Amino acid sequence: MMQFNAKRASPQCTIVFTDLDGSLLDHTDYSHAAAAPALERLREQGIPLVPASSKTAAEIIAFNEQIDNNHPFIFENGGGIGVPRGYFPYFTAGRREGDYRLHTNGRPYTEIVNCLRSLRDRHGWRFSGFADWGTDQVMAHTGLTRVAAKAARQRLLSEPVLWQDDSATLLEFTRQLQEQNLHLERGGRFLSVQSIVDKGKAMNQLLQHYTEQYGRPIVTVACGDSPNDRSMLLQADFAVIIPDHLGRHLQIARNDRVHYASAPGPAGWREGIEHFLS
Ligand SMILES: [Mg+2]
């Protein structure tokens, strides 16, 4: 079978959108070390790396600084996009956060948390989330360092929750959220309560800006491991599906131009990127 090659398809206009936790970052220790050669290759080839994560803008900005990445990102599962100042000349709206401008799509965090509290008061359901926890508890639930946990608490658009009730009530919880125009998304570690937004829609928002900037079609590669990556994986020209720590792959409704990585986390990420871009 002929191998599709995203790079050869369009050398200057390839963009990689990637999930972080469980994909570019190890599920347990959050290291990206095993992906380093592929990250270097993207940098050498001038291919933008766009993180797309359930993480907050503050967390992704810190990550971008850590790996010296100066490209836009998708935060809180598509609740918003962050763009470095001056990156797209016409992208000036939105709030400022460090050297970035943030555009948000969803309802504000306080509204989401208020809605969750009133559901819990009314039904006595057992669940807890970031709004219930201090920094120490966030550290305990996520394994993040203190600095990282503080950044994770700077939420704008989504609330990660741990469900501690049974699966029948989880269905009812999901239904009640829908009535409030909220959506429950499953990530690697938490359930996320958010507006009806997803990574795929946010990816499209950024692609519109990129298309305007480049003036020609763009080839996209998306990498992910969880249901919250599905919209992005379906939309991309090339999809890399990273297995979870038990080796299981997310099922998606496409079978062309998909690479099922053989290893979880950053090792699988490197394999997938090299598969399509070498
Ligand atoms: Mg993930």
C-alpha cells in the first residue's frame, strides 16, 4: 500500500494538533522526553505544533515555554484558543494572558460550577471536582507539582470532576447537564463538564486563521488517545491514535490515514509523527 506522507503533500503548510496528557506527555509522570526527536524534527521543518488539551491556558503557556514552542493552542477541551501576540495579525480580540491572546467559546467557569453545585445539592449525587479542592488536593488527584497544580486551578471554561456515584446516576447527571446546555466529556483522568465545545471546532477556528495567513490549503495531523480527542482525530487529514497504558486504542469512525501507535504516551507520539512526517 502506498504510504501517505503529509510532509510531501504540502511542505510548508502542515500543522500538528496534539493532545497532551497520555499523548505527547506520559500519563503518569507528564514527561515528553521520549518524543524529543520528533519534536526536534517538527521544529527543523518549521511545522507548527498546536497543543490541544483539557489543560488550562496557564498550564499550556507554561508547557509551550518549557519546550520553547511559540505556536497557538487549544485549551480546556476546545473552550478556548490561545494565540501568541502578533502571530495572526488580525487576531486582537479577547483577553490577554502573558504573551498570548485568549478567545473563549464557552460559558464562564463560575456558571458551570454553580450549576454543578445546585445539581449536587438537589440530588445528593457523590462527585467532586477542582472547585471543591485546594492546591494540595489537586496535587494528590493529578500527581502535578505545586506550581503546575496552581496553573491547573486557573480554570476559565471547564470543570474536571471525579464521579464517585454509580453508573445509573451518571447517566441521569449527563441528562441533567444536557438540559442546562452543558456537556460531559471523558478525558484520561477526569470527566470534564463544559459548554458544548470540542477540540475539533477549536481546531477549525485556528485553521481558518492559518488558511487566511498561508493563502492555501493546509495539511493537518492530529494525535490523541481519549474520547475528547475524537472530533480532532476525525477532522484531521492524518490521525495518530495513541494507546492507553493497557495498550487499548480509542475506536474512531475512520480507517484511512490513521496510525495506531504501538506504545502509549510520548514514545507512541514520536512513532506516529515519524510515520507521517519522515
Ligand atoms: Mg489524553
